[in-house]
Amino acid sequence: MNPPKFTCCDDMANLTYLNDASVLANLRDRYSRWLIYTYSGLFCVAINPYKRLSIYT
């Protein structure tokens, strides 16, 4: 796994170990904090929260 400083990393291209487990752990940590947008280099990964968020109102 990645060092603690990469917990909830906003750009997964910065992760030390970029593998399936690290990506899923990072997305899970960010989703638990309602951070549904995460970058992966040039791409934006969005997770559907299945509810309305205050960032859109």
C-alpha cells in the first residue's frame, strides 16, 4: 500500500504504487468523505453518490 501521506490523494498519478488495490482504496477513502471527483493524470474519475450534493445547488 501507499504511504499515509497519499491517503485521500486528489490525483492518483501521484500514488507511489499504482495498482488495482491502491486505486480502489483511494477512491473508497475519497468517497467516504463525499469527494466524488478524483484525477488520474489528465482524466477525471467521478463516482455517482446516488444523492444530491450541495456543490450543485
